[in-house]
Amino acid sequence: MPRRKMKVCTVTGIETTENNFYANQNHVKAVDNLRRSTNATKDQLQRMFNTVNSY
């Protein structure tokens, strides 16, 4: 069984498979979905996830 390629999301810091990323992007698809639904910027989401990860 081949090993899946993993990648780290620059916004959340979570390591997940490359299937969860759009091509040529460094953040997961879920971040784009969250960004679109909340009208938040990528930087705002990154700050939020950094705050959550620090607790």
C-alpha cells in the first residue's frame, strides 16, 4: 500500500493529505469554504487558528 503524501496547512497548522488541498495552494479546502461563508480574510483565519492552537 503506497504512502499518502502529506502537507501542512499554512493557516491551521494541521498536517493532512494533499487531497485536501487545491492545486498550487498552501491551505486546505475547508479554509476556503470557511472564508467564503464568513467573509473573513485568510490572515484573519490564520490569526484565529494560531490563537486556538496556543491554548
